[in-house]
Amino acid sequence: MKAKERKKVAPGDNRREAERLGTLGEEIPMTDADALRRCQELAEQARMAGEPAVGCIITREGALIAEAGESVHRLCDPTAHAELLAIRAACAALGTLDLHGCVLYSNVEPCHMCAYALREARIDRVVFQRRVGPIGGTQPTEPLLGKWSEDWGEPPIVEIRDE
């Protein structure tokens, strides 16, 4: 008997479509392209709300754990970067400060402040789409995401994707 083929239900597809396909409740792994598209959606929502256009999500084993858009103006908090908000939400969702096994996706390179938090949280992999110049956490002058550290151990894998 031939197995029933199922269409992947990408993030953002509606619940009715998932029910129709029989995939509601299944964890369909999110690809890098799916994740970066979601970051772009969150960035556009932030831009439309008068914020810097930054979106971030965190996944573990392809499952969405947390997401956030930049909210510095709305929260009147200069540390309310999308990456920091997503890290906070992921820690709360998982009930731990240790985010080993997680991947952080962003439409822009994490700044130094966010890069420090990424290392503290022990995120394994970082994927972003656009460098931000001297304030980026992967810059050669201060590569927080690229150096081994006695406190943090191995740095996360860092990938730049233009998708």
C-alpha cells in the first residue's frame, strides 16, 4: 500500500488548510528558507509599527520555539532588539537559560549586545541575511560570534544567507 503523500504546511499557512491536509498538530520541520521568510514578515510588521525592520525567530530541531520583531520604541526600551526578545521568549518557553540545539534566524546580523546574549544562551547556530557594518557581532575587530571562549566554549556556527 502506497503511503499518503502530504504537502508541507509552511509557517503562516492557515489552520483550515492544515486540517484539510491532515497535518494539523504535526511538527513539520522549518527549513532555513522558511525561517528567513518568517523573519522578513516580522521585520515588515515591525517597520509598519514604526520600528527598525528587524525580525528574529528561534527554532529547535526545525520547530518554532520563539519569534519577535524589533520593539525598542513600542516598549521604550533600547534593549528590545528582536534577537533579545526572541531569546527571552525561547528561554521562557523551554524553561531554561541553555538554548543548546537551537538556531537563531534574523534578517540582519546580530549587534554586539545581541551576540553577547547569543553566546550566554549557548545557541548553536546563527543564520542571518544582511551584515550591519561595524556594530555587527561577527565583525573581524570584535567577533563575539566567532571566537572560542573559556566561559562559553565553541562559538555558534554563523551563516549569511541571501534568501
